[in-house]
Amino acid sequence: MQAVIDQAERLAGWVERKTGIRDVRIVRRMTGGNANVTSLVDSSDGKLVLRHPPAEAVSDLATAGISREYRFVSAIAGRAPVATPVCFCDDPAILGVPFLLSRFVGGEAITDTLPETYADEVATIDAVGHALIDALASVHTITPVPEGLGQIEKAQEFVTRQIARWREVRLQHAVRELPLIDSLGAWLAEHVPTPQSVRIVHCDYHLDNVLMDPAQPQVNAILDWEMATLADPMVDVGLVTAMWNRDETRPRGFGFVQQVSNCPGAVTGAQLAERWSARTGLSDEHLAYFQAFAMWRLAAIVEGAFVLYRQGQVDGAYERGLEHDVPALLDEAARFARQAGKP
């Protein structure tokens, strides 16, 4: 107990010295966000949000993620809907982990049901989809790319490097036969479109990672920027549209993601891409390719958790569910690839 008290005092003291905000006190842990711990904080300056890696998972990668989130959100704030950053600390003497503080933003994260305040009708699903894609467009229209976020030349090779990386990882750490990992990866590698532009990319953009206004379909804040990078903005468009209004008669990987959008007659992913294109002035010509890439990359990444499950290192509902989810994601990726011209 004394250790917890000491930590709380160190946090409050550091924040006051750094920002002038007094009486900082962690109220409770909040739900949402897989990679980092998110907590509600009270202070003399109102509600804040504390974000940091789990104490048991401290690594260079975890540290880089929270630092990246602060850099990107600081660059985006005022131009697109994100929580206003307050401060960042990389001194392990305070909490034992790097952390950031931002202003609290209210709202609801939508998964399989609409908020009670929304009309339960197709028009509402359309409005949610439009708000979701418009918020993304506001990120992708931030030009020129702010300094300090990465190298433009390297960003132009993001898709190529990701394909090579995850093909190699899955080859080295395989616990089952997943032929589409390599065969589809090879096709994706051979057909990477020339980037039309380099922009800020969220890299995990979907409805679960935004806070919608409870009064109306409007994005109050885009969350979870620890994977943010610079790349062709179609990387984001591919993922959010591939998982929008999916056919529930077919097997789906991570079927809960944007499940509320699976509504006959509602706006389609392709239509959302068209809206994004109109708002950004960028082309969505290679949409099917980036949808295939998004689903393939997601499958290749999360297969790592299934490997740990098979090795007996983890055993949860999420990891067990990957036995179905990964092959289903790969099948969906293959369908998009055929739309993109794969024989």
C-alpha cells in the first residue's frame, strides 16, 4: 500500500512541476485500448486521461509506442478529433514506465449496438459510417506532414516492408499450416501500388477506436495512436472499409469489429472510400488491394498470439478464438485480392 501511495505522490508532484496542474489523482482504470493501460485522472484542472504500457510488459517497443502516440497526437491536435495532449514523461523514476497525460474527452465506443440515444435505423448506420470516414479524412488532409514523425522516403516503402516482415515472422514461428500467409503475401508484395502520397496513418483505424458523441453521430476523438506511422493513407482506408458492413452469411475474422455496421441497405465500405476520396482529393483506385493487405496483415500479426497459445504461454478466449479468426481473415483477404485482380 505504501508503494502505491508513494507512486501517486510522485505522479502528482511531477505533473505539478511540469504543467502547474495540481492535485492529480488516479480515479479508476478505464476500459478499451489493448496495448496500453488507460486511467481516468482527476485534477485541479478537470478530468485527464493517463496512458502507459503495462508494468509487466515494459520493453523498448512498449516505450516507443507510448512515445509515438504522444508525438502523433501532439501533431494532430487542433486539426482532427483527438484528445488534447498535456504532457509526456519518460523518467522511469515516476511510475516505472513512460506515460502521457491528455485532456478527457467524453463519448461512446460503438461495437455491436448503437447508443440508446441513437435512432435504430439504417440512416443512423449511414451517419455513423460517414462520421467515421470524415474523421479519418481530416487526419489524412494534414499537409505538409509535420516534422519529427518519420522519414518520407522510408514511409513510401511501408507496405513493402510490412509484407516482408510478417511473411518472415510467420515463416520462423509457425505452428499450423496457413498457406495463404505466404502465397497471398507473395502476390501482395509483387503488386504494391506506388504510393500516391505519404500522410499520417493511424494503422488500426476502425469504429472501436473512436469515441462517438452520445447526442449525434459525430466523432469526438480518435483513440489509440501507439501504432501510428507515416504511409500511404490507403492503409487506413483499406482496413476500415474491409471491416465495414460485412456479409454475416460468410465466415468473418473478428466478427465483432464494426459489427453494428452489418446492416442490409446501409452504406458500403466502397461508398465510404468514395466519400473519403472526395474529401481528401486522393484516389481510392486501389481500394481492393489495400483491403486485402489490411486483412492479410492483421491475420499475420495476430497469429503471433495463437502461436503463444499453442506453446502454452497464454490461454484466454481471445487467443483460443484465433484458431477460427486468423483463417477467416485470410479468406477475406483472398476475396479482396481476387477483386484486385489476383488470378
